[in-house]
Amino acid sequence: MNTRIEKRFAALKKEGRAALVTFTMAGDPDYDTSLAITKALPKAGADIVELGMPFTDPMADGPAIQAAGLRALKSGQRMTRTLALVREFRKEDDETPVVLMGYYNPIYIYGNKRFLIDAKATGVDGLIVVDLPPEEDEELCLPALKAGLNFIRLATPTTDDKRLPTVLTNTSGFVYYVSITGITGASAPDTSKVTVAVARIKRHTKLPVAVGFGVKNVEQARAIAEGADGVVVGSALVDTLRQSLDANGEAGSGTVEAVTGLVSTLAQGVHAARRVTTE
């Protein structure tokens, strides 16, 4: 495969910098605002766009992303609208990689075969399905790879050297390293431990390693970007969006700018990082 994700990481490697990967929930707080934010993210400095697939029981997510998913579902967001959002995004941007992240249930309900065909057709580049372990690769991972989509796997602080090769089998695009144990946005990552963990993962794979869960500010983004190939920011963006909503939970005139403003700041930190590669 030669996907947008692979091309983007290759280009950034030549530039000598890490990728800024942004996570927002598709349809939060409504479809139109979500689309406007998604369109604005690359201009603000996002190198890869992750879109959450709303689900009622997101077990790995903290309060911020859980609330975002519920807001999206309340506004009528469904898988068809998430794919429609990607299709609209692609009308203006054919280069920025788009990854759908979430849980298997919404995909299963939609229908695996139908989902993979539609996701590829709308311009999705990769999938992160947090509750499908490697032992279930035949369920979705292998068909996704065959369809030309990257299947991105999570590695965690508890993924030891014995388990890691299993996790990395059939993983493509990049490896998502979860920098903390627990739910998203719960605590800040220890950057020294993260750097060591990234180096350990890289001894097992040539894939880029992006680090997420708990990155909230420009200092953390810069520190992680010095040792990783990508920095993923989600809860901080979702929380910034929430704070911009009115008393009824609806988007205000400054909602899009609130999110993109934080992305611009984080991008400055990532760009300023002095890369310490382990390759």
C-alpha cells in the first residue's frame, strides 16, 4: 500500500519533524460545525486528522470524549453521516490523511463489507478500532488491509516485549502508543518514560510511532515530538470545543476558532521540537 498516511509520514521524516495528529468527534456538537472544524484543522497545523465514530459505550475514553460522543449522537450523527463528512472534506482536501477511530460495534452494525467499501470510497485512509485485538484480525483487520486501508494498532505501557510482536503483526500506517495506563485525558504522560517506550517499540518495527492519551499543552507536545514520529491530541481539543458551547450545548461563533487556535499552538510546539531519533 501507498496510502496518504504512509506518504505523510515519509514526507515529514524528510523534513525532520514529527506529525501532529488531531482527534475530534465526528458530529460534535453538530454535523455542520464538525465539518467546519475538520476542514480547518490542516490549515491550523494538523498533519493527520482522526475522527471519532460516536458510540454509546466508549470504554477506553474519559469524560471529555464520552460527552463528545453523546453530543454527536444526540445531534443525529450516525456512521452514514460520518462517512458523508469525510466525503465533503475530500472535496477540498485530497492530501491530508483521515483516520476513523472508535469501537467495533458501529462498524459491525453498519456491516463490515459495506463499511470497508464505503470508507475507501469516501476517502478514509486508516482505522483504529480499540476493542478488536490481534486475535480477531480476520474479523476486520485483514479485510481492511485488503481494501487498501491502514489498520493502526494501539500499544500501551503494559504491552511487553513478548506481546508486542503479536500487536505489530498486520499493523500498518503507524503504531499508536498510549502513553498512560487508563482512560483518555486522565493524566499527563511522563515524557522520559515515553521516549524510552518509543525506542523499545522501534526495535520491533520500522513503522512510525505516534504518541497519544494525555497530551494537553504545547510543552508536552514539543517534548513528545522530540522522541516520537507523531503526537496525538484529542481530549484537550474536545474539551476546548465543549467550553465554547452555549448553555444549551450548541456551537457559538467562536467554536471553530477555539479548536483551531489550540491546534495552531500545539503545531508550533511540534515544529519546534529538536528531533532525537532512535533509528
